[in-house]
Amino acid sequence: MHLIITHGPGRGTRLVLGSETVRLGRDPSNDLIIDDTRASRQHAEIVLANPDTWLLRDGGSRNGTLVNGEPISRTILEAGDVITIGECTIAVHAVQEHMSTFSVKIDPATLQRKLQGEVAADGISKSLQEALFEMGLLNRAQHHPEKLVQQVIQIIRSGVHFESWGWIRWNEDGSRKANGERDGVSASLEEIDPSMTLVEASRRRREGLISSEVGNAFEASVCVRRKQALSAIALPLMGRDNEISVLYLERGSGTRPFTEAELNWVASLGVHLTVDLENSRLFSDLKEAHEELLESREQLTRQEKMVAIGRLASGFAHDLNNPLGSVIGFLQLANRDLKSDSGDPEKSKVMVQKALDAADFCRALCRNLLAFARTRPFKPGSDLPFNVHEVVKGTLDICEARLRDSRVETEVNIADDLHLAGDSTALRQVIMNLALNSSDAMTDSGLGGKISIHGKSLAAGGIELIFEDDGPGMTESIANLAFDPLYSTKETDKGSGLGLYVVQRIIDGAGGCIDLETSPGKGARFKIVLPDSMAQLGSEEIHPMDVSSHWQEESQ
């Protein structure tokens, strides 16, 4: 084929297409120079796709490339095509090889009129290339199959005349369903009333058929019932698992029968429609699977939340039960002593104090839960100092029953004059949680053990506490998760997974730090550094001595 500039700059210039790439543009290095400011320097190129077939590609130009008046990004060139770049018009002309040395002058307008006449003779009013381009613009995957077929029908109708159409499918039980139109109105299978002789033959033979190919059978199935039916096309569309649907087009009287050229034109679009329908189905399946996955994830999240709530509730009940039992036990002993004629008031006071300490232990557990459930700020504790040794020893006394059951011995090596200011309950929570964790670990091992707590003051201010046990220890993976909330290696009903989390929150809030050293079979060692003043967890709880004043404020 030859390219001939028929209008604009360079008119009369001719170029023979061969195996080499032909570049078009304003730059002098191009094979076909287009001296037009609307042309880009490297505007487009023509490459050999296969023998006797050339592909025109736009190079992302500013003003675009037109073929037969339509903008393109790429297209197969055919004889008679007219390429327009700016003011330059280039005709594509087919010549015999022996004529390649002669200059051939043609009139593109005359050539186009001739080609349009040939198209009209075949009954096709749109080029296949243009129809395929329009199909490429469809947003196919997200459309419902029936909507997609309707869009493709509109493209087919712009190139081939027909009066009725139907898309016929078969259910698993062999029954048929269809959607389509008759005389521009949506119609059911009965209203479309297609030639099932033609449809079944096309489906069985898996090839496109024109009514003339089934001859008298078409007339018997359609014309006898509907005199207006003159010609029809049936085109099978292959689906998944060899599932076949049929696209049916029909013309009435007063028109000419479908031609083989029209069948081939429709079949070319049918191939693309088949792929688009499969893509639509896959997109629908993927969307459905994605929605099911989201729903499953939602259900799993709800289940995980319920499991976490159950674990939290059972663990909290387990942790609260022991000190609450101590409260009841100490109060019963004090009550018995008070009722006895030989009772010792001093002994009763000790029992009541132990009950108060155990009750404070219960309150500390509730604070653990509040600290987890609410991200509340720490607030400064009292400026009054407290004795660290007494707080640590008193906390271990409250835990005595648990420690004894676990066969755990305790050793406290803290100077009597070591003091901190602030909230002693915060330190009590730290020691309590560490002690109970060690006790539970030794209970699981069944070997018992020893807990040692050492404390000293630091030259730079604050104190250092070393809490260590000779229990089973932890692996590296468990140690990395030890301070995470709700993480626990205990059974579901024996731990809330909040102990070490709250310990770290208290120490961080006080401006201190905690480090864990452990390994399997070698126990655990916690190194805690605390400033001179402990902070207090923010809480909405009411101090027992302020109850009456609180009620008075609420009643006002």
C-alpha cells in the first residue's frame, strides 16, 4: 500500500509501505514529514503487523490522529482509509507491486464514495473496525449480562438492519429463557417467537446460521405462524463449561434477506461479546465472593469480640474471687472474735485491717479493668511519702493464700528507710500483678519456686526494684507479647491478660521503665525503675470517705 498526501503541506508526497516502520510527524527525521504546527514532532507511526497488514499507532500527540474522521489510538489500515493530521490529509491506496514506481493520483472523496457504495451493497452501514472500536469503549465487566447484550445490540443495529432480536439461554432443566425486543418494545421469549428450528440448529452445530441455510424448516417454524418474518440470523455464544446461548436477529417482509457478509460482520462482534459476557460473569462472581468475605470477616470480628469479652469477664472474676474471699474470711474472723466474751480487740483490729487491705486489692483489680477499658490520663498522687518495704510486704500478705497454694516462697530485701511519694496503690498493683503472674506460672509447672524482690535507691533519684522468680520462664515469642493487652498463656477462665499490660501502663505513667529478662527454664526477671513520686490512674471511682458528700452534691 501507498501513503499519498492529498491535501495540505507536502501535497503529492507519496510513500510505499514495506516491512520497515514508517514514522509521521513534524520533525525532519521522520519518514513522512508533516509541516503543520498542529502535528507533533513524533506524531504517529505505521508498523507491519503481519504480511499485507499495517497498524497505525498515535504517539500520544497533542491534537490526535483521525482515520476516516474518527480519532484513534491504534487501528489497522485498509485501502481507502483517509488519515488526517492537522490540516494534512493522507490517503491510503492499494497498488500492484509493478506499479510501485509510478506516481498515482487519486481523489480521496471519490474513493470514499465508491467504498460507501460497496458497503451499502452488502447491507452494512458501519465498518467493522469502527464497530469494534465502539465495543472497546463499553465498561463491560461491571455491567449485568443483559444490560451488556443490550449495549452491544445497539452497536450491531448501527451497522446491520433488523427489526427483532432476542438473547436465548437454557436453564439446567432444559427450559428456555430470553430477553429482547420486538418492534422496539421489550419482549419475552413468547413475544419474540423466534424460529427455534434455526436457534437449535445453530446451538447444536455451534456456528452462525442464516435462515436460508435451514430452508423450508425456517418457513415451517416461522413464516406459517408469522407471515411478516422473512429472514433471521442465529449466532451461538460460547460460555463457561461449554454452556451456549444464542443471539437471534430477525427481519420482516419488505426487506431483503440477511447476507453472508452481514452474518460475518455480526459474528465478529459476537466473538467479543462472548468474552465480555464471561468477564462480566467473572466480575460478578468476584464481587459476590468479596461480599461473602467481608461478611465472614464481620462475623469473625464479632465472634472474636465476644470471645475477648468472655475471656475478660471470666479472667476478671477469677482474679477478683481470691482477694474477695480474703475480705470475707478476715471479716468473719473479726466478727467471731467480737462476739466472743474472750475476744481480743487488738486481734479484731488486725483482721479488719487485713480485710481493708484485701478490699483495696479488689479495688486495684477494678482499676486494672478501667485502665484497659478507658484511655484515661494519669494524675499526680499525694505528696505524702510511703514506705516501699511495707507496701511490698503488705501486698504479698494479701496474696499469701495464692502463693501458698502454688508452693511459692517469698523473699523481700528492701531497706526499711526506702520511701516514695504519691499513690501507694499504684505500686501495690505492680507488685500484685507480678506476684500473681509468677504464682500462676509456678502452679502450671507444679514445681513451686521462689520470688525475690530487691530494692534500692538510685544516685540520680528514684528507686530500682528487681522482681525475679525461678519459675519456668518464657520463650522469646511469648516475652515479646507479654505486655500486650488481653494476651495470656493461661486457660480462658484463669486470666484476663491485663496484668502486665496494666503494670507497664502504671510504670510508663509514672515516668519510669520496666525491662524483662527471661528464657525457658530460667525464670523471669523484671527490672523496674521508678521516679521519686508515683502517679495515680485516672478513675471515676469515689473514695469511701467521700460517699456522703457525693450523695449530697447529687441531690442538690
